[in-house]
Amino acid sequence: MRSLFAVLAVVACVNAEIPVWYPDGECGQSKYEDAGEYDLPGAMIVGGIDARPHEFPWQISLWMTPTGSHSCGGEIIHPLWVMTAAHCVEGRDPSNLRVVIGEHDRSDDENENREVRDVELFFVHEQYGELTSYDADIALMKLTEPIEFNEDIQPVCAPETENNYDHYFSQISGWGSLMSGGPCCPNILMYTTVNITTNQYCDDIYSSYDITDNMICSSDNGDHTDRDSCQGDSGGPMTVKDSDGTFRVIGIVSWGIGCASGYPGVYTRVTPFNQWVLDKIEKN
């Protein structure tokens, strides 16, 4: 879903300025002190670099049965809950979804961290696609059994409620295609770094499409136009790293025109959905 569209979203609830899906200090931790900090020279997930094993331990691979192959990304936010893009799961039966945690190299049959989990139920946001295509492109999947966290499998933290993250340095990761229209998917998780642009700039570039307040864009700004997410990355995380090393998910890979085609990548902005996410976790 990314030739015309691909990208990110995230959700949270408000506790002061930071919502709590999972307690701070117990989420958003990578075992690498410099995780996600490498300023890649002209790289993208479309041609990016390999992540180190479990550098982004919240990243999951979403499989669809009966093929049992990678379809989308997603992020762990709670022992029982995984977030992804609505367009990855809409219209599907939960029994046909599989969440693969602890993944790094999809060809490594000896990966002891890899676990495949069934999905009990999922929620697509009630306003998905109502205002414009891919608006509110967010979904939550509840697993049939809780995840046991370790240094290789971790939840990512919720975003700060009052921060729009304009001009922030961010990370995107996934097993998506390495070029627009290219085959899916690389075996090893890849990542790149991008800057966040303003929605006004993004809206000006996408003159024929609506950029809503529920979206957040990665910047090209004439710089790093070769960095982007692509087909197969949908649902995966856009994160920022706090000064103390904590990672927060601020976007979900949602859509775009092509991949690294000179247009900003468009992601689901997580903060407008903070309370929605928390409500689903608490009530289900």
C-alpha cells in the first residue's frame, strides 16, 4: 500500500505531558547506547543500512496467513498490545494475522528470540479514512498471550502529548522494499534517519492531497531526498530519541507517492490518538 501510499502512526493517553501505555523507564530502551544515531550518508530503508541485531526491540513483523510472509511492520507498546497501520489489517480476520516478535534476520532459522504470536482481536480507528484517505490510519492488535520482555524484546514509549516534533531527527525501520516497486523484502531489518517537516510544508508539496492534523511528515526539503520508507514498511515505527536515550514512537508508516521520489513520507501522527490507545488497552 505504499506506491501511492505507505507509512506511520502512533497512539497514547495523557498523563501530564506524557501518556503512559507502559511505564517510562521500562519502555523505549535499546541495548545499544548509540542506537538510531548514525546519520546515514544518503541511505534509506529504500537502500538503507542494516540495523544491528535487536537495535529496535519494539519492531515486529506482521504476517498474513495462509502465505505466512511479511506484509507490514508494527511496534510493541504493551505486553499484550501491538500498534500498526489501519490499512494493514482492515477487513481481515484476526485468525489470519501473526505477529512475529524478536525478529532481526528473517532467514535465520536459529534465532532463539523469534516468537510468533496469534492475534485475539484488533481495533481499527473508528474515523479511519473518513476525513480523507489514510486519515486516522492506526490500529491496535491484542495478542492471545503476553510478551515477556528482555533486552531484545521491548515496548516503545508513547510520545509527548504537547510536542508536534517539527524539525526533530527521527528513525524509521522495517523490512520493506529497497526501491519503489521493488521486490519485498530484505531479510535483515533496515533503518534510516529522517527529519520531521511541518505539516504546512508537507501540504504545499502534496497540493492535490489533504495532509490532516492526524498526519506527520518526514522532510525532504531538498536534502536527503533518497531516504524513505517503502512497500512493506507500512505500520512500522517512526521514533525520536530523548536525551536520556528513551525512544518514543511519534508516527506510523502510512502513505506517500512512490518511495524517495522527492515527496515527503507521510505517517500517522500518534499524539492525537493517545487517549484512544489508552482506552482500548484499559477496557479490553
